[in-house]
Amino acid sequence: MLEQIQAGELLVVSRNRRNGLILYKRFHADFAGPGAAVGGSLDRDCTAIVPVGNLRLKQPASSQDLEEAYRIRRQWTILTRQMTDSEAPEQRARMILSQFENYFDPKVVASIPDEAFGLMVGIFPKTIAEVRQRL
């Protein structure tokens, strides 16, 4: 799957499942949730991926589907960026963990590496681990 994304293949995360993909970049990570576009020119710099939930990727059926998938990817990016508005690392950790726990099964959230959450909101993985222990 990583090779497909790095090669520029454009895919869409299934809308019919609670699933997504964390895309590691050089200095950060992006989350693409249900309905979001992955690959293409957006993710050629992807270095690793973490599937979230029961991941299913599919080809966009039409140019309208593709346009919608890009719009949804943008919405996921904006949601994640809003969590970085707080300067306090612990607050960022609580916010990202809370968002994922509200949407995904606790076992799914527990399987996501601290590093992935940290890269999404610009904090150290150690901070994520400390906040997880307190929750």
C-alpha cells in the first residue's frame, strides 16, 4: 500500500467504515479519515503509513467523487490543525486522543503508536504516552 501511495496512485478511504490512514511525512503526520483522498500529489513524500480501523481503500469512481474526496481530506486536515491551536503539549495530546476515542473503538486507538499521534499534533511521543496513562 505504501508503494502505491508513494507512486502517486490516487485512492479514497472508504466512507462506509470507521477507518482511516495515518500518513507519516518527514516532519509530521496527516490523518485521512473516511471519504478522504490519499496518494496522488498529496502524499508522494509519505515515508510510512498506519492503517486505522478496518481500512479499505478504493479507486475514485468519477471526477466528482475525486473532488469530494479532496474536500474531505481538507476537512480532516483542518480538524487536526485545530488541535494544534493550543500551545500546551498536554492539551494537544488530550485533544487528539479524545477525538480518536470518540470515533474509533478503544482497542483501535490503543493500537495507534504514540509517535503517530505526536506527529499529527506536533508534540513528543513521550507526552502522548504520559497523557494516555493518566486517562
